[in-house]
Amino acid sequence: MSKRASWATTAGFILAAVGSAVGLGNIWRFSYMAYCSGGGAFLIPYISALFIIGFPILLLEFALGHWRKGSAPKAFYEVNEKWEWLGWWAVCFIMFGIVIYYSVIISWSLNYFFFSFDMRWADNPDAFFFQDFLQRADTIGELGAINVRIAAGAAFIWFVCWFICFRGGAKGIEKANKLFMPVLFVLTLILVGWTFYLPESREGFRYYLEPDFSRLTDIEIWISAVTQNFFTLSIGFGIMIAYASYLPKKVSMVKYAFVVSLLDHGYSIVVGFAVFGVLGYMAAVQNVPIDEVVTAGIGLAFVALPEAISTLPFGAFNRLFGVIFFFCLVIAGISSAISIIEAFTSSILDKFHFHRRHVVSVLALIGFAGTFLFTNASGLFFLDIIDHFINNYGLLTVGILECLIIGWWAKDKLLINHIVKSSPASDRQKYFLYHFLSGFWSYCIRFLCPLVLIIIFVLSLRQDVTQPYEDYPVVYLILMGVGCLIITHIIGFFFSRLRWKEEPAEDYWDES
């Protein structure tokens, strides 16, 4: 077997991991969830979920990928061959589910990047987005014609992702993220600084930071915080397992997991100032309370903010605000999309040893073909349903099983020993590291994480059974939502039954 590829630098790995974690969800999805949850009331469960759910599972995935130097399917195969399907299912529903509709949203952002130069939406941002741009049907099921403008944008996005992944880890993904991430952070800081000069922006900041503690009794806020942690940290995707497999022998995985978690959540919180500063300004212009400015999640980025951009008191420079904002969305989206393609590519290469360029090319063609499902008149409805089911059930199921398998089946002591052994720390530091992992981290993985995730899974299921999601017809919820999970599970199970070109070590997890 040929030597496994590796990151050129550890900084390249961190930027790639952050590039995967920081995506569209950090900008408009996080901000909208905070907006709907009373601003500061969402930050408390969001940060709490990071320490008891996000960080522990992210560290688990880093350690698992690094130990076995393999993708998610290979790593779980070596826990026990019967669990290989779990690794395949994770990379299948992100490759044939998330990244396909995700590329369409990036296409929207790319189109709006160009629209920002002449503010084409200025007369009526709501009608422009839903009617002129999306050409959305009145009811789900009315397919209509393919939206050529969105399809063309998606084609460009898939080409960029193909080009980057085609070149591999160090030459493609690492170099791309070394460019994308600093640019994204600098542009975001420019937007945040800009909003401080907006009239009434402080009212938006106050809404964002002052928690309404009575809202913390709302279980929906906690469910949203946990699912957002999964989505934004890319855990349960199989991505971080694959990325960690390219690390050198001696690494500080706890530090890396902490840095990636902190940068990801820190970025969400910082970009929230830009969004809420604009919302505070919007509320003043419209003379309405802040909690009445936005009516839909997707409308925050493509309706409310464009409307605000049209009225910004910066003269010709208000267009520049839109250009920067939507360029940030494009960069964040592409950096996450390439990580998803790489997770599936790594899985195929591990098992079948095909040529990377052939695998990436086929995946790009399949992915682009899949986008046509979301570029018709009902595309927004289909996107919403599939996103809901993958996030609320697919990712949570993978997270629950990861914790149970590593915490109980495989015995987390083996993973703890590997983390400590791989650390370049001193003996004294390793002593404290071992006790931290054996205490807090082990408790989270074995008890706290699976318990919380199971509760959220059950509550989400009960809510969807009691009241169909967004009042969509049940037949579409089953066909699009449940169907996506079942089909990707079948594909994953099919891959798991095929023979390995080179069999992984079967008894690795029995080593002392």
C-alpha cells in the first residue's frame, strides 16, 4: 500500500478543519437561530453545548482518524467490521445529501454577490428573491423549469470544488484554505467594524447579547443549539476523521480540537455582531421591534440583509457592504463543500485504491447532476425538508452511535492511551492530560453526550409526528426526508459489503 498523504503543516490542518467547520451555517443559520431565540438567550445553550457535546465528540473524531490513519469507514471497520456501514452512511448522506443542496445555496450567494454591484433587489427584496430569482412555486410539488441562473452558479461552484479536491490535500485543500480562511476572517472583521457606525446598531447588539433567561426553559432553543453545534463543527460527517488521518505521528489532538472549536464558535459569535448591528439599524428604519424584522431563516441572508444594504447610509459604499457579505458566504460555503467531497473521496481511496482524480471527477459530475433537484420551482421546499431530516436525525444518530461504540463497545481507554501517547507534551503534562480524558472527557462520551442526543432525537421525532414539519404534506416528508436517510443508508450498506482491496487490521482494537 502506498504511503498515506499528509498535511504539509499543522497550521494547514487547523485551517482546513476550521474551513470545514466555518460555513454558511455560521453566518446566516447561527444568526437566525439566535434571532428566533431571543438573541443572548441562544448563546448560553450554544456555548454550553460546545463544551459538553461539540468539543468531546470532535476530539473523539480527531483521535479516531489519527489512530487508524483512515477515513470514517476504515476507522469504524477496525472497531468492528459490523460497524463499517456507520462510517459509510455518514459520508454518503453528506455527499449525496448535504453538499448537493449546499452547493445550490452557495450558488444563490454567488449570484447575490454579482447582484450587489447594482443592488438589483432594491425595489422589493422579498419579491425579488422568492419570485424573480428563485421563481418559487406556490405549493410543493410544482416543479416547473430548471432555473438556469442558479444551475450555472452551481456548475461554477462544483468546478471550483473539483479543481481543489483534484489536486489533493496539501496542494489543493490545504493551499485553498490558507487563502480562504484569512480572507474570510479579515472581510468579516471589516463588516463588523462597519456596523458599529450604523445608527441604532447598538440596539441590535443589545438584543444579541442580553439574554432573556425565561427563554432558557424552552426546549426548542436547546435542541437548536445542539443541532447547530453538530452542523457547524462538521461532527457526525466523517470529515474530521478523514482530516485527522493526514496528521503526523506526534500531535496534540486536545489542543487542536480546542482551537478548532474555539475558532468556529468565535467566528459565529463575531459575525453575529455584523448581522445584529444591521438588524438594529433595519428596525429603526422600519420603526418596528427587532424581533419583527425577519420572518424566515433563509430570508435573513437573502431578504432582510439585502433590504438593509439598500438603505445603508454610506452612499455608493453600501453596495460594497453587500459585495463583501456575499463573497464571505461564497468563501465559507466552498471551504465546507470541499471538506465533504474529501471525506467521501478518502473513504473510496481507502477501500478501493482508485485514482484520486477519477474519484473526484465522478463525484463532481454526480453532485452537479443532483443539484437540478433543487434548482426547480419546488427546490427550496425540497432543500428545507432534506436539511431538517439530515440534521435532526442523520447527524444525531451518527453522534449517538459514535459515543456508544467508542465509549462502551471499543472501550474509550484505548483511545485515551493513544491521545496521550501521541502528545508531544512533557510527562507531567501527559499525567494531567490522562486524568482529564479519563474523567471529564470519558464521562461526556459514555454518558452525557449519548443521553442528551437521545433525548433531543426523541423530542424532535415526537414533534414531527405530532405536527408535520412546516406543515408540509406528509407524503413529501416521507419521500424527501425519510427517503434521503433510507437511500443513503442503503448506499452506505452496499459499500460496506464490498471487499477491501487491502484488508485493514482486524484485531487492532484488541491491542493493550
